Amino acid sequence: MTKTVERPPAVRVRPVKAPSPAGDRRRRRLTDHLRAYGFLLGGLICFALFSWYPAIRAVVIAFQKYTPGSDPEWVGTANFTRVWQDPEFADAWRNTLTFTLLALLIGFAIPFVLALVLNELRHAKAFFRVVVYLPVMIPPVVSALLWKWFYDPGAGLANEALRFLHLPTSNWSNGADTALVSLVIVATWANMGGTVLIYLAALQAVPGELYEAAELDGANLLQRIRHVTVPQTRFVILMLMLLQIIATMQVFTEPFVITGGGPENATVTVLYLIYKYAFLYNDFGGACALSVMLLALLGAFSAVYLRLTRSGEEAA
């Protein structure tokens, strides 16, 4: 007698709908965005804690009478009025603007000329790039201390070299008439390395065919620079000019280390005056008020500068 084996009931399998390509793309895009923001989170936290929060806090303190350890007291625009009436206020702004102008005249042309020379070299390019960039790798305070010794009117290397050449010596950073120019030389030497390399990268991106065409047309070296090099690197030149103006308006290390704001307030800058208000006068409200003034000026200048350069590019 044969046994009949009962078969299990057939399981009905429902067809699974394949995900739509559009849904996959959206999920993939969301995952990529979350991963990117995850990588950016550390940088955003650092900026929020050490840049954005202090900037917002400084704007608030500018309208307060604030001393660490005591409750702040709102005083309105009294800090701005007091800073405006300070006799050093006009000196600080005049010195800062003069420093910026001298830095443009001296420190803006030299890096571009050095980049042109390095771009034309055929041998030892890497060596000279290292030599030009070397001052940037020296800590700013160490660099300023070296130049302070170099400028010493007694045994400094600058005056010793002038004596050796039988030339008249100078007071350099100790003279009211020469101190600011001396600081401009220090700042130019210490910071031009990075600018030279940026210019060099821009010059190497200029197509060689343009120079060949200019040579066939009979253009000399200066004409090739004027009609080929400058137009091709115009964007880099304009951006570096803006960054240099913003940086030189915030000069602090050189006056602080080399001259201490002297002689006769000849090198007191806005940032150095902010330091004096905060850490010598213990007036954080005045320091923040002066900081807000500098921020407003640089912000307005940057907006106007970018507007003018954009209008010039559209007209061209």
C-alpha cells in the first residue's frame, strides 16, 4: 500500500517592485551630502567657536562697559565716542593708511617682478623657489626680532654695511621719519614668498602661443608683459591686491615687536591701538568699538572693490 505524501501548500510570492532610478539617485545624493557635511562639521565647529562667536561677541561688547569678572553695562555708543576723541585715534589711522599705501607701492610690485624672473629661469628653479619662500616659514615674531637687531642704529648689520661702503647711516626703526618705511620692508620680506608662488603658478598657466604671437608681431619684453602677461593674470592680480590691502590694514606684529608703536607714535597702527585698549588700559569696550570700526571699513572697501572689478570685467 503506497503512502500518499501531502505536498505543502504553494506559497504565493509577491513580486517585489524594483526601486525607481530617481529614488536611488535621491538617496545617493542625500548620503553624499550627509557625508560631506560630516567631514565639514569639524571645520564648522572650529569657525563657530574661534571666529564667528568672538566676532559677534565683540560687536555686543562694543556697546557695553565690560571688564572681565564683572557684569557688563550697556552704554550705547559711548565707547565709539570715547575712542573717536582719543588723540592716538587719528595717529593710528594715519599710520595704518600710510603703511598700506607704502606696502602697495613696495610690496605689491616686488613679488610680481620676482615671479616674472623665476618664470624665465631655465636652471635651479626649485632652489630659488625655496629661497624666496623661506621667510614665510620663519615664525613672524622671530623674523621681527631678527630685523630689530638688523635695524639697530649702533651695532646693527644695516648700518655696519653702510659704514663699510662709506655711506651715511640711518636710524631705521628708531627714527620717526624712517620707522614706518622700515616696517614696510620687514613685512614685504616676510610675506612675499607665498604671493610669489601664486603669481608663478598664474604665469605658468599663460599659453605659450600668446608670447610666440607677440614676438612675431615684434613686441619687446615690456610690451609682452603689458599686453599678454598682465591681461592673462588680471584676476589673480586683483584678488591678491584686495587680500594685501586687508592684511596690511591689520598690521600688528612688526610695530609690536620692533618699535612698540614709537618713536613718537610714528608706528601706532589701528590693531596696535586695539591691543593697548584691551590689555594695557583694560578697556575691552573701547577695543571692541575700534575693532567694529575697522571691520566696517574693510567690509565696505571689499564690497566696493569687488563691485568695481566686476563692473570692469563686464565692460571688458
